Amino acid sequence: MKTLKGEKIYLRALEPSDLDFLYYLENDESLWEVSNTSVPYSRFILNEYLENSHRDIYDVKQLRLVICKNTNTAPIGFIDLYDFAPKHFKVGIGIVIFNNNDRRNGFASEALALTCNYAFAHLNVHQVFAGITEGNEGSVSLFESAGFERNGFKKDWIYSEGKFKSEYIYQLIRATQ
């Protein structure tokens, strides 16, 4: 079973050559709200991160995969597994497709499906969860079309652009076998 290759995209591990893309993405202030970031990252720090990205998800409780079109190796986005809790059989997921021209082409939905399948098959999780800020209708649509259900609400959870925003909790729970 190939869990990291789809019809339009494939997922791969981080490479040292991803430094410039990672630097650009992590320092894009428009993404800080969803990444819980409030300061820029230096190339030095991001290079250290890349050098340690090989560490096992069971050790660091997270995994970042690069989303690439099947036609080349250049990254178009990232998909992250985070807060991995093997004891509780769950993991969080977050995704970003960086360029507007690459959005709404099915890349994110395919990456989400591949990563959830990977988490169920290889990490043996029972559920994958995501937090989506209210007003992020693109992410709401993406996750709901992938079968995630809105099962929670954190009122005034995120402070951004001078106001509080609530966050929805979405879950995809694997059917019991």
C-alpha cells in the first residue's frame, strides 16, 4: 500500500533544499494566526529544525511532510502531524498550500486523505483532529469534505489582529474493525 503518493501529489520528508521555502512560509505573517507564531524565524533556527527533522514521531510527537506535485519536486505546501499521543491513539493535523494558484486544485484534499490514511495505517491512531479558526471557510470546507466532524468549540481561543477568534475542533475517527 502506497500511503504517501496520490494522483496529483506526493508527500516527502523535509530536505535541506527546503530551507528557502520553509523560511518564506514560516515568516509569512498572514499564516501566524494558524501556526501560533508571533515572531519571525531565522535561517539558522530553521536550518537546525531541518537538521533534526529526521527524528522519530514517537520521540518528538510531530512530523512535517512536504507536499509536492507529481510533476516535480518543488514544494507547494506542508502538512503537519502534531501532538501525537500514542497512548491515546490520536494525532493533530494541519495543512498549508502556500501559493494561491495551487489552492482549490485538489492538492490539499489529496494530501489530507493521504496523511490521514498514513496516520491510521502506520501510527495506528484511532482519530485525527484539527483546530480551525472561525472564519476560515476554506479549511472548514476542506476538512468537512474529508469526513471530519465538528465536535467542539473553544470560545475566544485565538487573539489575532486586535480581536479574539474562536476555534472549532474537528475529528476524523476511524471506524472500528
